[in-house]
Amino acid sequence: MDFNSSGGGNELHNKQFYQSEESKPLLGEMSAPTPPEGNNIKLGAGPCKRTLLHCSSGMRYKLLQEGDIQVCVVKHPRTFLSKILTSKFLRRWEPHHLTLTDCSLASATPTGYMEAALSYSTIEDLQLLSWDNAPKYCVQLSFPGGTVLLQAANSYLRDQWFHSLQWKKKIYKYRKVLNNPSRWEVVLKEIRSLVDMALTSPLQDESIHQAPLQIISTLLAENTNLSSQDHENIIVAIAPLLEKNHPPPDLCEFFCKHCRERPRSMVVIEVFTPVVQRILKHNMDFGKCPRLRLFTQEYILALNELNAGMEVVKKFIHSMHGPSGQCPHPRVLPNLVAVCLAAIYSCYEELINSRDNSPSLKEIRNGCQQQNEPPLSPSPTLPLSPPPSIVNSSEILVELERNNNTANARRKGPAGSDSEPNLIDCLLVSPALNALSIQLPAQADRVLGCFALILKMLVLHVLMIILTSLLFRALAHAKFTKELKYVIQRFAEDPRQEVHSCLLSVRSGKDGWFQLYSPGGVACDDDGELFASMVHILMGSCYKTKKFLLSLAENKLGPCMLLALRGNQTMVEILCLMLEYNIMENKDTQLQIISTLESTPVGLHMYEQLCDRQRELKELQRKGGPTRLTLPSKSTDADLARLLSSGSFGNLENLSLAFTNVTSACAEQLIKLPSLKQLNLWSTQFGDTGLRLLSEHLACLQVLNLCETPVTDAGLLSLSSMKSLCSLNMNSTKLTADTYDDLKAKLPNLKEVDVRYTEAW
């Protein structure tokens, strides 16, 4: 096999790039000499190209840690390198599974060529090799006394090995060189070089930016006697790496120290601000990285030390999470709350642990009180409002709860024994207050004032975050849902619009509180009374009415129609507005809404007023009733009777009563629908009595769904007279095999049958 090296403009450009990458200054290392132009001369007969990829080519690679590759080692004196590489006979190749450790290139099977690991410090040169007359893709590693050739399956994998080896070699050198620094002005130069190397690397991997940060973090941890100017220079040098990466723990301590010692430094504003913003937006768990939380606290306290300290803090908080609560980053609010609570707790922790006569933290939370003091009379319930400002206060008043006699009776267990305080009772019953004076140091007082003000700005959102965190854990518990309903009602009754916004969904596609308490929702236990109240409040607020109506029409049209069917005036108004604004484009749905409105006196009156304003509604109604109708979930026999008796349903062909509470009694209404062809009774209480009545009157019925109903053979046998049936679903009923055989014999048009989870299956 022929090897040679060919020259050209591209190769000269690649060599210049190689020099810029390989010959960057390292502490205590001389720059590599520039290769002479004579390297471009031909060394043999065959064309062998030695090129390096340019970083601006756009190719990106993942950092390799291990992989399979072919290895060939050629040992030779340095003077015979060219002669061996241009020989026609290359030595044999060995397959190896190589691992790129922190200090060497090692094989999983240390035999043959890779019997001993190849240290990065012994690698003198890295080059890419390719041949025009053979499909080989190789990386050449030169070391004293020989050459290692690594052959990959394709050019992309070869380049990935090349850049990964190059990165490991450089990081190893920087880690070794920066381990024992001598002059800090040289160290700063090397740090900048290290940062530039990480930013320009074609490798895309989290460790590409984390490894330099870890090296610098270790360097700073071992050298704590730096001047303030050295601090700032290093922070500015590593700032580009922090744009997309969290600082490691040791680096966080270094940043905290700088915030405490030089809070007015411009580095805090210019460099730390985007770092803290990224932490608040993307951190998932401060429990795993508590130093990130501590750094965020120190940053906020540094802002508070500026001339207009609290105004700067307010501006920063509003930039991260405004008063409207519409934040595109869902992690910002819980992270801010975690930072504030940890900072406030730290103000009391030392005091509580050091004073024997002070109440414990649990006692402060539970509201400690003397057992021999008489109970105070309850005060009237207060509306939800932000706590008073305690900024610049030298005496913190801790409010202690005293419950009235009624609350005490509610909290006592059997035989008069006291039980744990009920959290919901604490939220609902306005406590009588006493004050316990706690003296705090001036610095702790400033910390407390700063973070208490932040909580004041976020007080409504804080409570909603706490409640929302319970959604998927406690909403299935009936007692919790019942008690929580009164808390949500307090939000609905509050006169402030920003409180009403807490009832809406936090993010698009997620349910809000008013949706969770709608009929059929996981938290509804009152037939939709709280839901109707919340919708009435939201419609009366300054929200975009049509947008809100569209969201109701898409997600909660069924509950709105059910409550309107039962005479709720708010829902009647909602349905009238949907017709007036032409929210519903489907004609059958519009006719169903009209029938719902005509079923109650208040609905009929408001609909007639609407028709007087819009003539097209009258024209729509003259064309006949709907052909399709779906009754909302949780509807009853009375709801169905009220709806069907309100208008003309002679054209109704498809009726769905799935997941409603109807029984066999509704059959009296169903037999009045002469055109009915499809009936869905899935998961209802419709039984044998109703089935017999249907079989006598609905001869045209073609599709019947009885899935998960209590029907038995006694009722199913009556279906044999419905010769038009072509689809019958008896899934999860008490059907037997004999009855199924009888139905198949007597229903010639039956094509689709579902008998799963029955005896006939």
C-alpha cells in the first residue's frame, strides 16, 4: 500500500489550524516550532493526505469515552518515520475496545499492541490520515519511538475519535499545569486559553464546558489568598462558560465570597445576573445542589447592598416573574420561593438552637400558646391580603394562633383528646393573635427584610404553588377536597383581579382550579356549584370574554350545558353568549344549545331576547332539531327528560348518554325519538326493564352500546326483535353463551359484536 503526502492550499490552511489548536500556550510549555514548508513534498509514489478538520466546517461530535476500533502500532526510530509510512506493506490490524480515561488511552483487552496504556503526556502529535486508493480512515498518534494508527469505519467516526483524543490530551495538560501555579498573571492567561478552547471545540457534550469549570474550581479552592482584583479577572474570564452551564459547588463558594466581600462590584451585575437567571429558570432540585441556592441568596443580598437596594431587588424579581404570574419558565416561582424560605429560616435557625427559653421552630409553626390562658373570641374572617412589610424592622413579630372554642372542638379527637392542628382550619378560621418578641442581629434583620419583601411580592403565587403541588397527591382524597373547596372559594370571592388569575390554568393545556371543580372533574362534589361561581367571577373580570368562551366551548361545554339545563343563570348567560358570538360552528351543537336553553324558563326568556336581536337563530331553529346529541357527564334521568321535552328532536339520529347517571326510567323518553339509529349507553345504570321497552318501540335502531351496563340475559333476549341492529356492544355485561348464540341466530344484519369480558367470550 502506497503512502505519500500531497501539498496544496487546503493543507496549508489545515496546518495553520492545527498549529492554533495544538500549540496554544500552556503554563511552562514552549510553543511548538512551525513545521517547515518542506513537509508538503512528496514522500512516495502513493497519494497519502494528512489533513485536519477545520472547526468552522459546521460538523459537531459527541465526546467519545469508549469504542471499538482497529489498531496498528509501528515502532521505529524517529529518522525512519517517513520511510515506514510510505512503505507498501502495513503491519497487521488488531481489533480493540479502547477507553479514553482522564490520563491515558487504554484497551479493555490489554494484549498485543495495547498491552500497556498510552498516556496522553507521551503523545507528541495527532493527525488525520486518508488514502485516495483505499477506503481507510485513520488517526495517527505519534509517540517517542513509534506511531499508533487507529482505523475507524467511516470518516465521521474517525473525526470523532480525533477530536475526542485531542480534547482529552489538552484537558490532561491543563489540569496538570494548573495544578501547581507560579505566577497568577500567567495563570489568568492559561485560564483564558482554556475557556477559548472549550468554546471553539467542535465537540458537543456537557463535559466540554464542565471540565474547564471543574479545573478552575479546584484551582480556586486550593488558592484562597487571592486579591479582589484576581477574583474579578478570573470571573470575567470564565463568564462565557457560565452562559449555558451551572457553576460547580466549589465555584459557587467562590462566587458567594465575592458577593459578600464586593457586593457593589460591577461583576455582580454584569456577570452574575445571567448566571442567577439561568439557575432560577432551569434548576430542578436545590436539594441536590444546595450551593446554587446559597449563591442565589448571596446575589440577591448583594443587589440589596446597592444604593437603591430594594428597588434593584424588585426590578430583578419582576424581570424573572412579573405580578401577573404569566411566566414562560415554570421553575422560576418555586425556585424563588425555595431561596426565600431557606434564607428566612437561616435567620432563625441559629437563634432557636442557641436559646433554651425560646420556642422551637415546630412550636412557632403550630402556634404555641399557654394551656392555662383562656381562649379568645373569634375575630371575623378576613379577606386574603399580602402580609405587612417588615423591611428595616429590628423586632420580628411572630404571630401565634389561638383557636376559638368551635375550632378547638373540631380539632379534638375522641374522648376529648387533642389532635394535630388541621391545616385547612388554620387557613379558614381567622386566629386571635398574640406576639412573641424575638431579637435578631442587624445583619439577620436585613436578610429577613429583603427576602420577606420578595415573598410579599409573590404571596398569591406562593400559596397557589403550594396548593398546586398537592394536586396529584391529595385531590383524590375526599376529605381534603371538601375542605380545600372553601379555600378556593375565598380566592373566587376576593375582589382583586390578580387573585382571580390564580383560578385559571398556569400553563396552556393544563387544568386550572375552576376546571378541576367542574361537574365530572376530579374535585367536584357539589354538582358544580363552586364551578358556576368561579365562572361567574371570571366572566365579570377584565379577561378577554371571547377567548374565555372559546376555552369553555373546547373543554367544558358539557358541564356548562348540564348546569344550564338545571336552571343556573350564569351558565344560561354563557350559552347565550356562545350563540351570540358564534363560538360554535357545528350546527348540531348550536341546536343542542338552543334546546338546552328552551328547557328552563330563565333560559327560554334569555333565548327569546337573543332571537329578537339575531334573526338567523330563528331560521336555524326552523330547519329542525339536531341529528346528533351528547348529554354531559353526570346527567340524570330528569336532565334528559327536561332536555327532550324542551324542543323538537324528530331528526335526532345519534344520541350518546355515555358516563351519565341515567337508568331504565329514561327509556320512556328515548322511545319518543322515531329517527334514532345510534344509542350509546356505555357505563350507565340502564337495565333490563329499559331494554325491553326500547326493543318494542325503536325498530330502526342500528347501533347499540351496552358496555359496562347492568343488563342480563333477561333483557338482552328482547333485542332479538330489533332486526335492524348491525352493531352491538355487550362488553363487560352478564351475557351468557346461550343468549349470545340465540341473538346471532335471530339478528341476520348483526356484523359487529363485542362480547369481551363476558361468559360468551
